[in-house]
Amino acid sequence: MSDKYLEVIILAKKGQVFSSYSFDTKKKAVDMRLQGMTKKEVATELGIADIGRLKVWMRKYREHGDSGLVDQRKRVQAAKEL
């Protein structure tokens, strides 16, 4: 099976609330990382609860540029509402 078609299912714990971050916050975090700040420093300064998100944002930024930081889920929701 190709990685392109690999589906990841993340199960939430009961009562778990997911944080959502704006494009500007993601972009600022990526810029800070590119300037040499550690993940922990960036997360502390921007109030990001999950340091692992920074790694994901960096990968998406390297692969797709600024458009990789846009939340794709919101686009899907907007299309469904039409």
C-alpha cells in the first residue's frame, strides 16, 4: 500500500478538546523554527500545547509552502454547507 493512501485514524479520549490554531500562529511558529528557536521555546512563546504539532506544521510547510498551513478541514466543511 502506498503512503499516499495511508489513512490514519486518531481516536479522541472522552471529553478531550482539540486545540485549533490560526494560519498566522502556524506561520509564526514555522518562521521562529526556521530562525533557530527550539520547539519548546516556540511552543512556550506561542502557547502551543502539543509540541508535536510544530513538527507536523514544519513538514507541511516544506512540502506545500504557506498553503500547507491552511486548515483543510474548514474547506471541506464549507463545501458541504453549499
